[in-house]
Amino acid sequence: MLRAIEWIVLGIGSAAAIVYGVRRHRPARIGPWLLLAGAIVASGAGDVLTALDRPGVANFCFYAMFVLVACSLLQLTRVGAILVDRARLIDLLAFGCSTLLVIWVFVIGDAGQIGETSGAYVIGALLLLAVVARVLIAVGRNLSATLLVVGAVGVLVSDIVQPLWPGRLSESGFVVLYLAWGAAALHPSMVRLTEPAAPRPSPWRLHWAALLGISVATPPVLLLIEAVHGTVGDGVVIAVAGAITLLLTITRLTDSVTLNGQALTRERGLRQASAALVAAADIPAVDEAVRAAIAQLMPPEAIRSTVFAVDDRQLTLEAAPGPESGPPPRSWWIEGTDRDYATLVCPLWLEPLAVARPSGGALILVGRRDTLTATRDTLEVLAGQAALALDRICLVEAVGRRDSDLYLRAVIRNSADIVVVIDEDRRIRYASPSLRELLGADELPPLATLDDLVHPDDRDQLRQAFAGSGDGVVFCSLLRADDSQVLIEATYRDLREDRLVQGFVVTMRDFTQGHEPDELPRRDNVDELPARVNRRSARDKFRY
């Protein structure tokens, strides 16, 4: 009775540790860990019944334990989990199951035991060890995965040794199982085992397909051999092994069909998005095409919000790409407080065309981490296509503005009016030849701004005028090549919202026509006049 109480404490303590670890660390998938806790409870119940000398019911509990462990590992290694691609693992498990079936039929025989050791328990422990070892190889250095392997090794050793040498020492492997699996759930590295990963389909290989075919064919072949030689003595074992092999094969085919269906959906969505982006003529059309593609590629309940920003100034500090020496990454994560949801940022930036659209921008999606992880590559491709469409639109608009500038230059080449087109940052995009004649310069400096041509005392009022919106008139002085000044009247129009202009159109008139006037225009606010004119008026007024 005391031994039964010890097993109850170990089983309930290990299961409680797993539940507590799930609630504390909140892994992405809690199903595998809860099934593992159920397997611990079943194993503990079996050990208690064994201590109470009820082996028949105990065996049922041990079989239930292996079923729950199998379901847990099936969830842990499914497509999109840490294993990424479990096709090879399924092939190896199916082959191992068929191999153990052959050993059972031709070596163990009808007794189902090697001496006092149960072959069923040993086979189950070997398959369990193979799966957790494969998980450890996939995840790398991970304490939780290592503890799962230690527990599987413990139960395998005890299944072999305990029937041969009964005692506390031979049962220590089961104690290791409870302690190791409970500690595996308590360590923070358990979250890594259920983090979503992008599925990666394996290429088709002939030898792997042959291995799976041999595994599926083994149970009926063994059944045929026993039927030919007389009585079928291992029918139940062959049926169970055949069912396990068939289940593994169906799982393998289901994974392949699922991955193929997801690939076809992504391909169809990207194809339709590409067609829509090619036909897009402006930024709202690109935005609409991107959102339609996201709605087709991802379930609506998995996405909380979608932000399509075509300018880095529209992004927060966390979402904006930081200064790096090399090219920016294709995407990156922004971690939040919720483990189930995350923010994925895909920059709208193509290095060869950065000059055409240097404003950057990004596609930002907030949604379930597993869904975003599975479609991350597709979203990166979609963002690249959207960036290409935006660059094309910007280049077409730039070519249109260039043609308009050439047309304007050809029309007003011999006109005395001075026309200047400047961008939002006051850089001169176009200037009529009359401006160079007025300044007495052959050519304007490269990348010159309007501030470079204006007297320093008049730059503040010029900045204030162009900082707002709307049309207006500014009086200022231009610096000539011989360091003299000329007073001009600049009438500007705000055409930044115009698709072809996207800037200010400034018409300048030489106000003095070569000399300063005695009578200046009447202005309600004299601060709008050039600074040097105000200074001259002050000298005339106070006679100094």
C-alpha cells in the first residue's frame, strides 16, 4: 500500500507540474502538453494498480499511456510545428513498426514476451524514444526536449530490466520518467517546442517511397505467411501493427495533400494579386489589391489589423527599418505581450529602385503567430510585388512630370516670365531660362533649393510661406552672381496634390525692373516685404 501511495504522489505531482508549466509559460500549443499530462496520469494509475496486484487493469492503463503519448507527439510534430517536416520521421516510424512486427512474429512468438519482458512495452518505448530523439535533433540544444528524451530512455530501460530483476532499483526508470517530464514542462524552454514554424515540404525520393511501401506491405505479407503455414497465431498483433502502419501512412499522405493544397492556394492568390498590381494605376489601387490578396491567403479571424504604409513617416519607431550597413531584411517581428499574436513587418523597399521611391514604407500585419509564420514567405513575396508596383507608378509619374517639364520648357523658352517648379522640400525641379538670365548665371547649382537663391534675411519668411498650404505671394530678394540683389514678386500655387505636378509652381516677376522703386506696394503687414527693403525704409524714416 505504501508503494501505491508513492506512485500516486509521483503521478499526480508530475501531471500537476505539467499543467502548472503550461499555465505559467503559455506555449503556442497547449494540446500536446495536456495529452502528455494525461499520459502521466495513465502511467501512474498503471503503476498503482501493479502495486495493488491488479496486472490486467494495469496493462490497460499502460496501453492508454502509449496512446496518449502518441497523440501528444503527433500534435507536437504536426505540420507547422517545430519539426517543420515530419515526413521522414513518419517513414522511419512505419519502417520501425514493421521491423518490430517481424521480430515479434519470428522471435518472440505467441507468448508475447522475451523471458519476463513484454515485447509490446519494449516496442512502444522504442517508438517513443525515436520520436522524442527526432524532436531533440530538430530543436537543437533545448533542456525540455532533453528531459523528454531522458524520460523515454528511463521507461525503456525499466520495461526491459524490471521484469527480469524486480525491485526498486529496476523501477527507478519510471521514477525518472515522472520527474523528467514534469521538469520539462516547468522549464521555460518548453515554449520552444511548440513555437510555430513555416512548413517545408520534402522533395520526393524513391528510396523513401520504397521504404514506406515495404512498411505498409509487411503486415499482410506476414499474415499470408502464417496462413500458408497453418494456424494464424499472431493475428491480433499483426492487425494492430497493420493499423499503426496504415495510420502513419494516412498521416503522411494527409500532410502531403495539406502542403500541396496550401501551396496551390498561395500560388493562386499571388497570381491574382500580381495581375491586380500590374493593372493598378495609383496607390489606392495597390492598397486594395494587397488587402484583397491577404483576405484570400489568410483566414479573416487570424488577422487583427493590416496597415499598408507607403512612407516611413507613417510608421512607428518600432516598425520603421533601422539604419543598417547591409540591405534590410525581407521581414521582421515586433514582439508584444500576447504570445499567441504577433506583428509582422514586411518592408516595401527594393534596393535597385530605391532612387525612384526613397520613401520606403511597409506592410504591417497583426495576427495569430502560427498563421503569420506559415505564410511569412508568401507575405514577403506579396510585399515585394507591391513595392514593385509602387516603384512603377512613381517612375511613370516621374516620366510624366519630366515630359511636362520638357513641354513647359519648349513653350516658355523665349518668354520673359520666370517659372519655377519646386518640390515639397523646396528643391528646384524646373526653372525657366529667364531665371538664369536674371541671376546672371550660366547654370543653377545641382540639387539647388530656393533657399540657396534667396537672400539670408528673407529665408525665414520663405520657409513660413511654403510650410503651409494654399496659394500666395512673397516679396524677396534674389542673390545674383555678382553678389548684387534683385527684388522680385513670387506668386506661388500649391499643386502638391496634383498627380502630374506634385509640388509648388512659382511665377517670379522682377519687381524693380533693374532699380529699386521709390514707392513700394501698400501692404497691411510690412513684415511680408523683403528685409533689406524694411531696413532701407527705416533709414529713410529716422535719417541715419
